[in-house]
Amino acid sequence: MTDHDQIEAPLKLRILQTCRRVPVSLEWTVPYGPALFHLGIHNLAAERAPAVFATLSHYTSMPQLWDLRSILETLAAERQVLIVFNHPLWDETGLGAERHAVCAARFLHVHHRWIHALELNGFRPWKENRKTIQLAHTFQKPVISGGDRHGFEASALLDLTNAETFAEYAEQVRSGHTNILVTRQYREPRRLRTLQCVREMLQDYPSHGGNPSRWTDRVFYQGEDGQVRSLAHMSGLSAPTCFELAVKIAGLLSHPNLQRTFRLLSGPPPQVCAINFRYIGAISKTH
């Protein structure tokens, strides 16, 4: 699992004896012209990870002062490192799908030799993922799975591998060998899955150990004085009325009876068929 532009979590986990082999990875935000891309940088050497992370962070904050090609070339020189272009066709900045796709193709044209795979994202529409497969085929890159999950649902797309270490898995991907399992949940309506995720994020978890159990303690805002506070501190209330109403609505919309209605209104599920390209690997689906 990766965090956005942070490596603190894997480094802390590696302190535990049972987690010594946890890969040091992050999802790196890469400004590129008018677009904004995300690269999965996986399995950094733990002893050098802080210095590498500092370089990546500096690029994100001041991209015009750094040579992206040099950074990627240095990362890719480490054989155990895996570099993945995450959800390459997700237009996060609102450029428009066509313009964003042009930027993504330009980015790959310049940097493809240091990008090892493109991500099929388990929380992006199948129409977008199909175009990602086409993009990967154009640049002769394999595709691997990604989940982009922020709730309890497991990733809807999973990589299958017989590798015993992450370094061995990285070598398989870099060699173009991947196998992706498409689970049943990917065929669920995406709006329904989003509602379920929102409901899980906005629930209270009183048995969550020493971490904040109320959702209002886990959501933050920046006040006019520049201070960051949790919603629980807003006006001294446990939660603003509008947020409480939103939580109740999310809970109502995720009721099983309404879920069945959403499925009917969403039409037939996406037909995710088995795909086998020379550079793409195999994509399977569960029955």
C-alpha cells in the first residue's frame, strides 16, 4: 500500500520485526505542463529512501528547477525499483479528456524507457482502463493492477504472481510479464462503490484503539488564522449540522434495498473480457 507523497508509513512499519520486508513506496505527484500525473515509486532502498523522497518532493513543489528525466533514470537504474504510471488517463486537473490524453502520450514519448508499467485502476471506469491498455500497447509496456482504495473494500483488480519477494516481482514486471485478476466487485456500479466508501470513511469506530474513533476527529480544515483543526473543533460542536446530514444521507443511500435499485438503474455491468497482448500480459476474470 502506498501513501500520497509520503514514505513515513512504510518506514515506521519496517521497525516491526514482522514488517521488515515491507516495500518503501509512495504515489508521487508529478506536475507536467498543464497536467498532473501520479507515479507509483515502489521498493526504494530503505537507507536511501529519505534522500530520494526529498528529491521527489522538491520536484513536486518546483518542477521547473528539476530535471525529471534525470530523476527517473536514476530511480530506474535500481533493479529492485518499480516505476508505474498510475491511472494515466484520469484527468485530475480538468483539462478535458482529449487534452489530458495528449499530455500523457507526450510524457510517455519522452520518458517511456524509465516507466516500467501502466496501471489498470480498480476504481476507474472500464472505458478509461481500456484506453489505458491501448496506450500501454502503443508504448510496448505491460499493465499492472492498482486499487486506489480509501475505504475497506479490497482492490477490485489484483496482480497474480509467483514471485517470493517484491524485487523478484519488480523484475517480472520490468520484463513485461503480468497477470491481472478482475474480481466481481469491479462489475459493481462505480457510484454504488463510491457511496459505500464514503459511508465507511464517515463512520465512527469506537474500537479503533488509540487512534481517533470519530470521523470528525479524522477530517481537518484550515481556518482563516492558518491553523489546521479537526471538524470536531468547529464551533465547539461534535460536527457541523450539514456534515452530520451528509453522513446520514450516505448511510441511507448505502442501504441494501437502495443498492439493488442502483444496480438496476446503472444498467448491465462492464464486460471485462480476457485480454492477451504480447506486452500486456494476461487479464483474467472471476466467475
